[in-house]
Amino acid sequence: MRSAAPSLRTRLLAVAVVSIVATLVVAGLSLGAVFERQVLKRVDQELQVRWDELAAAMSLDASGAPELSRELTDPRYHTPYSGAYWQVAEAGAVVNSSRSLWDTTLDTSDRSHTYNDSGSFETPGPDGAAVYVLSRPVTLAGRTFELDVGLDHDGVDALRAAFERDMVLILGPIAAVLAIGAWFQIRQSLSPLRDLDQELKAVHNGAQAQLGGTFPREVEPVVDDLNRLLQRQEQLVRRARDRAGALAHGLKTPITILSGEARRLERRGETEAAAKINGQLALIRRHVDRELARARTAGAAAAAGVSTNAAATIDRLIRLMRHMPHGEEIEWKNEVPADLVVRIEPDDFGEVVGNLLDNARKWAKARVVIRGIEAGGTARIAVLDDGPGFSDGAPDPDLDRGLAQGPDSTGLGLGIVHDILSEYGVTLKVEDAGGLCSVSFGLPADRPPEHQDATIAPASAKPAPRPVPRTA
């Protein structure tokens, strides 16, 4: 038995979701890196503006010390550790600086972390935070000074964090929309498989002989192969049925001849020999009749679109039973709904119910009731009689084969019933139903099911308990 594999839809959706998430994560990281690079370019431009402002304001006092001829525009230069800094160095020594540096200086000796061609680099700030610094020399009164301006890294980090938060708020819904779109795409892509499953169920239930409908170009070859397989199977079944039927019919003539010989022996007084021949001929006839029924059923069960009105067929069979021995003494009651249609070949249904009614006729005391209900798309037919029940439950044709000829045997009829129903994947159910012997079977209904009780109720009048069991 094959183990259930994971759903193809689930696997495809999982792959799609993982791909979407991975793509958006990579896109988010890439966008973050691009954003930071653009911010650093903007910082570099800002440093260039600040350096130009510092250089323009730089002058020497009367003692030759560097000083600012005017105040710089950024007020943060006056607040300690504010994140905006400047300093002036000569010969490696800081000779003037902004109040924001307080009692520290910017270390410009290590310029390995240079970001672009402008020469800006990263260095530790006064509070330990990284600072972007632009350092360039300037000549004033024949002396060379190094002018340094810096901006704290925290501003860039805050901008990037805010950008990442906004990006998550944007990419999250995008991921959800893409996942929903992938689900709809997968559902639409797999719809031909659902259609194919419905077509196969229709073939299996006998509603049609081959797969129909319109399928995509990729699925069409599979549909064509399945139709060829179904057609080949139908041909094989038909040939097997014809061969079995031909074999059974071929035995009819020898049986007729042997029957005539047995009658001649009996007329000559050789009754013992005639009885032996007649006994064997009876067995052969049973085999022939049963194989003919099997051959016909094998073809009918494979046919598609066949159905039978249960009530009408049962009414016809009841009329036939009333003309058989003991039939006129029995009260026959058909309680099957008039519109109940079962999916089975009409001759097969007549063979099954006819044998069950004949079996009930032989054993019933005075009453036979036929019930039919429908629930969940399945029609259940039950034949109930007030005769003795089966002593060992349901008859087993594999043990008895329906060939015993004693009065306690179910005979050939129930064997044929078993063979026919087995071709449709159905089994008989034997039970006691309120003092009545109930033999029932279920078949697919061929009309929309209505809300009905799924229990086969016993007849309203309960006869006396049966003292003698019916043997299989």
C-alpha cells in the first residue's frame, strides 16, 4: 500500500514562500547598504561644506595664533560631545578646536577607513562613538595648518535604523501579497489535476466510459494515455466475457445430449445410473449458469452511465414471485421510494434482487418486506422476511459455492448474488432486524441524496421468533 505523500500544493507553496522571503531579505539588506552608501555621500558633502566654512573663517590673531574671524553656523560646535566637531592642528599638534570636543582631540593619524575619493575617513570620537572626519591642509601667512571637521556616526545609524523599520513595514505586506498571489497561482496551475481527478471518479463510478473535458497541453498526453488504457481494458473485458459466454453456451449441447441419454437409461430401468448422470449434469448446469452470469456481469460492471430504477424493477419481480410456489401465500410489500435510482446494470440488479426475493420466498412464513433508503449518495436495498435466519451469519460462497442441493442450502442464487455484487465492489450484509431476517446491500445512488435515516427499519409487525435457523 502506498504511503500518503506530502501535498504537492503544500510543497509548491512552501518553496514559493521561502523564495519570496529569501528574495525580500536579500533585497532589504541590499537596499539598506545602498541607503547607507547614499547617506555617507551626503555626509561627505556636508563635511566638505563645513570644511569650506571653517577655512573661510580661519585667521591669525596678533600673536600669530589661529582663530575664527566669525562664528560658524552650526550651534552644536558650542555644546560638548554634540556630534559636530572641528579642530586646527599645526605640525601634528592641535592649536585650536571647537568647544564640543571639550578636552579631547580627533585622532587623524589612522586614515585606513576612507570611504571615498574626497578623503573623509572614520575615527573614534570624544565619547567613543565613531566620527566621520574630513581633514585637509591650508596655508595661511606662509604656515601650513591642518583643518579637521567631523560629524558623529550616530546620526547615520539612526537614519539607517529608521529606514530599515520603514522597509520592514513595506516589505512585510509585499511578502504577504506575493504569498497570496503564489497560492492563487498554484491553485490555478493545479486545477487541471482536480479536473482529472473528477473525471477519473466519474469513470470509476460508471458515469462515463472515458475521460472528457478540456485540459492544458501539458496534461493532454496523460489524459490521452489514460483513455487508451480504459479503451484497452474495455476491449479485454469484452473479449473475456465473449469467450466465457461462448464456452458456457458450447456446453449446452453436450448437456442436452447427456440429459437425453439419462432419460433413456431411466426408461430402461437403469435408474441408479440415470440418477448419477442427472446429478452430475445438475452440477454442470449450475456451473454453466453461474459462469454465464459472471461473464455478463464482468462486462456490465465495466460499462459506464448505466442505472436502474429500483422500485420499478422490484415491483416486476414481486409479480413474478407471486406466481411461483408458496409465493401467493406470502404478503409482499415494496417500500422502496419510487424515484430511487441505483447505479447498476438493470439485468444485474434484477438478478441480485430476484435471487434474494426467491430465497426469501423459500424461507418466509407469511411476510416479505423490501426496504430502500438513500443517505450520503448511497442507496441501500434490504430484503426482510419472517423466516429463520442464517445460522452462521452471511452465506459464504467461497465455502459452499452455492452448489449444495439439500433443503438447508441457499443454493446457486446467493452464489450468483455474491459474484455480481463483488464485480461492483459490494458485499451482502445479513442481520436481524426486529425479528426479521434482513439481507441488504448498498449501491451508488444516481440522484441527489435527500435527508433520510440511514437505518433500515424493521417492519411494523414483528412475527414470532424463528425457532429453526437458516443454514448457508
